[in-house]
Amino acid sequence: MPRKFNFGAGPATMPEPVLKEVQEELLDWNGLGLSVMEISHRSAEFIEIAQQAETDFRDLLSVPDDYAVLFTHGGATMQNAMVPLNLASPEGIVDYVNSGHWAKRSIKEAERYTNVHIAATSEEEDFKYFPAQDSWKLSEESSYVHYTPNETIGGLCLKSIDNSKIPVIADYSSGILSEPIDVSKFSLIYGGAQKNIGPSGLGFVIVKKDLLGKAQPITPNLLNYTLIHEGESMSNTPPTFAWYVAGKVFKWLKSLGGVEAISIINNRKAKKLYSYIDSSNFYSNTIKAENRSIMNVPFLLGNDELNDKFLDESKEAGLLALKGHRSVGGMRASIYNGLPEEGVDALIEFMDIFVKKYN
Ligand SMILES: Cc1ncc(COP(=O)(O)O)c(C=O)c1O
């Protein structure tokens, strides 16, 4: 059966060449006579996979040498606790930008470990725009400011960031590797792997080394950035299979020309879809133009009663997982790196047929 186009927000579509390679190697990795998921994480073979993945990830993002790269458990949500546990104190204060669902989740968890000040929010306008950096009201003694550059559910993003006088922390779960970023503008970048990196179960952290060594005493060892760094992300058994697949995704991305090259494709994919939506008087997307995400494109149908029909018929047409998050309604097309441009073309074609049929 041919593969269908998967617009799911995560776990998301994987590049097909990576899946094929994994399939070929699944029973016998590298002539060892066993699967890669059966070998010890302490073996020389796995350590080579792990180190190569880190090297490629660093290359793709041009991560400076004074940053550590960690591979972690617990996806992005674990980082919501790890960030304040490692970088803030119960008496101190931190700043958070409230841009939607995922920012709110980060805020709620951080409040358990420190004092959170909301530096900016767009909640009063239903998160239709991303608070501009120059509107952030940072606290005097803040340990850091946290924001979510790409809100996966709302479909809004902040394209870039200027230098900040306090450390900037970013939940880059759904934006990482989609466009070039200047890592040196951040003190810490984290995310879950299951959008542009690989299978779920793996997380990544890129942290400036001078922020290490500040964990609160209650921080569990397994969640302590310094110990994870010292243990080369192997304080205990890591998610080895996900790490191995991530390594293959990094190689795949490099073979396409890296983040600069995929960013051209991603911007083209997103532009096509937004242009079609904007040209239609049936479909709509209400996010402020400059804050529209190129990874997650939510859109509403002119008539909500047609939502189920849209989902049934798109599924029949081989276009999967287009249902929007319940908090936003309508549809959402997640068009991550692994979703081929033909998938976007097929979606637009389907949307056009649908509107002519029912509107
Ligand atoms: C921006 C963002 N942050 C956090 C999360 C939570 O990720 P995880 O399920 O890996 O904890 C998600 C999941 O979609 C996300 O999109």
C-alpha cells in the first residue's frame, strides 16, 4: 500500500528514506546479527551512533562549542520541570511569555518550583498574535525568560529573537530544524523529538555551559542537566532506538542540504497553503500574518457542520490526521520537514474539490 500523507502534529510523519533504512537494518544492524534496539547503550557500537547523532545535530544548527547538547527522556513536558529546577530557585523569579496552550503548560509547571512573572501575553486576543519581543516586561532579578517560538496548537510563531539581557529559554519542540536559528541568542533550547527529529520518547536540550551547576537541591539526579552532561546523556539507559532513528533523520536532512535547504522548501509549502486559504472565501486562518507558523497551519471551514465530512473525505483521499485541536476547532495541517511538498499540493487540491462540492 502506498504511504499516505500524515498531517498529524506529533508523533509526526517521518522521512520515508529513513523508515526504509530502519526497516532494512531492523533485524541485523551492521552485521552484528541483532537489532540496534538490542545492543547495550554502553557498547562501542551504540556510543558511536550516539556521538555521531550529536555531531550531526550540532552541525545542522551550528551549535557553538560553549553549549552542551543533551538527549533526554520525558519529551518536552519533562523540560517544563527541568528548566526551573535547574535554573531557578524557590525564592527567585522567572519570566514567561504566554502565547498559547504549550506556553501555559510550561508556566503551570514552573510555578511549582519558582515564582513566575508573565512578561507578556496575547490571551486577551485569543492568541491570534505572538507578543513582540519589545513588549515583554521582564522582571528586574529574573533568572530567565521562557517562550515557545512555535505554538503547535495555535499555529503561531515568533520568527526570530534579538539579544536579551537575561537568559532566553525556548521550547522549540515544533520549530526545531525547520529554519536556521542563531543558537547564540539563546541560553537553552529544548523540545521533544517527535516532530522534526524522530520517534517520541526522546528529548533534546541545547544549553549554554555556563548555566550548568545551578540546580535546586531537590532536583532528581536524572533531571539534573549537569549530571546528564557529565554522563553524556547516559546516566541511565537512554531511549536508544529513538536516538538511533534521530541520527538517521539528521543524516537525511544533511543530504538535502541542511536546515537552510529545508527552510526554503518549508516556506514554499506554507506559503502555498496560506495563499490558498487566503484566496478562498470558505477556509480561513485568523493568525496575524507575520506570526503564522510554517509548521502548523490551523484553518476553519466556513461551516462547522461540514467538519466531519471534511475529515472523512480527506481520510479517504489519503490525507490523514487533519483534525484541529479541540481548543481551537476546525482543522490543522502540520507540515513538518518529513511531509513532502506533494502532500501540501494534494491537500490544496482536496480542499478545492471539497469546497466546490459542498459550498
Ligand atoms: C510546543 C510544544 N511543547 C511541548 C509539547 C509536549 O511535548 P511532549 O509530549 O514531548 O512532552 C508539545 C507537544 O506537541 C509541543 O508542541
